[in-house]
Amino acid sequence: MLAHTASSERKHSGDKSMTNWRSILFYRCFVPGFALLMASCSPSSQNQEKEKLDSNTSAKEVTEAKAETPVDPHEHEADKEDHCDGKEESLTLTPEETLALAPESNPVVKHEFVQTASFSGQIYRGAGEASLRHGRERQGSAYASCLLAAEAAESVANNVEAQFYRPPPSTDQFTGSLLRKEDEESGWRAGQRELLWEIKDPALSLQVGDIVTGSVTLNGQPRMALAVPNDAVLTTATGPVVYLHQENYWLRRIVKIGAQDRGWTEILEGLQEADEVAIRSVDALYLLERKKEGGGGHCH
């Protein structure tokens, strides 16, 4: 009897101990996990997760947009070029810079401009071909067909000479004379007229199909206009500029140019007669000014 009672007490004690361990495992494992699950399903947690996802997505989109946006390598240079908003800039040279650059200036003058016309054409007969029995084409001269505006063609005198050039990079130059004007109806386009030219070519270098450009003086009264030597004008991103000599400094000025004639460029706006402008080392003055801009240039 006592043995049976002791056995029952041990069994009861074991069942109670097992129940305690189950309770401990329940509270230590299941309850925290269930609480975490409930927290993750709460609206505030979902909003936080959504904001985090949106933040990561936005950052990714910004990064991809920056990668896809093309970068203009000249954008900074353009900003630098226009930092004075079109105002004039002055450049003061040190004695050493003056000695190295040796800039020279000349006054703006009135120059007599004659009317000229520029055109292009194509060689239809090479200088090496034998002279024709009938016709004026002869060996030793090349012959070109060129189109000119009908109004300008009327101002081209018979037998007038013109200068011809090969396209760049060639520097070959030829002299030619007008052979004849074709009927206006033969023009390839309305309002144009075909002119045939005889070009002296003793070296027999011009071949059939070669392209040439030409310039011819037109009949008419010359006109007087303000002008500077061609070397005084520098073409930049902001337009043609000259360097005006003012006492002890050089002033960069944007100008409006017109015709060019025999080494002179017409000045339509920006200068007055007798203004002194640089005619030598103009590009060097410009580069030096750009270099000094980092230290603060003068705007007027």
C-alpha cells in the first residue's frame, strides 16, 4: 500500500514537472514569436516597411537617372565663357607678358570695299587633255562650270579674272578667266546662271570631277566702310571679338563684321574710326585672359 502511494506521488510529481516545462517553453518561444508576428502585421509596421521600400526605390531611381543623364563636356566651358553676361573684359599685361606676346595695334580705318561674289564649281575638262580643233578649250588649261546668282552673273564682266582654290586642307590657288556665260535658261536652278571658266593649270593637277571654289570682282562702285586687318578679328563662342588698346590694358570687345576684301574685314558695329586694336598675338591675348579668369577678371 505504501509502495503504491509512493509510486502515485512520484507520477503526480512527474506530471506536474512536465506541465511546468511546457508552460516555460510556451511563454519563452510561442508568446514572443506571436507578439512579433502581430507587430509586423500592424498598420504602423507596414507603413514603416513601405516607407523604407519607397526610400530605397527612390534612391535607386535617382542613381539610375544620374547614370542615364548625358553630360555635356562643354557645359562648364559655356558657363565660363559667359560669366560676364556679354560685358567687356579687360586684360592688363605684366612687363614679362608684354615682352613675350609683343602685341601690336593699328587704328580702325576706312577701307574701299569692292563688290565680290563667291561660288563653287566642278572641273569638266582637265588641263592634260588635247586642244580641241573647234572651240576655245586648249591643253594646259582646265575648264570649270560654276553656278552664280543671275543678278550677280550680270555684273561679271567679260574676260574678267577670278581666283580659284581647292577645298581645304589644300592651299593650291589658280587664276582663271571667264570663258562665257551660258543662257540663263541653262541654269540648274531658277534664278541662277551657268558660267564657264578657263583656269591656268601648267602643272596639269586639275582633273575632271574636281571641285573648286572661286571669287570674282563684280562691276559697280566701291564703297567705303570701317575696317580692320583680318588678323585683328578672332572668332569665339560668343562671336567675333577684337582687343581694343586702352591706355595700359587691352579691352576685349564683341563686334559685328561684314564683308572681307583683300585682307580687310568690314566692321558694322562695335568700333569707331581711329580706335586702336590688336593686330598681332590676338589669340594669345584671348588664351591668357581665359587663364587669368580663375583669379578674377575685370568686367565693364
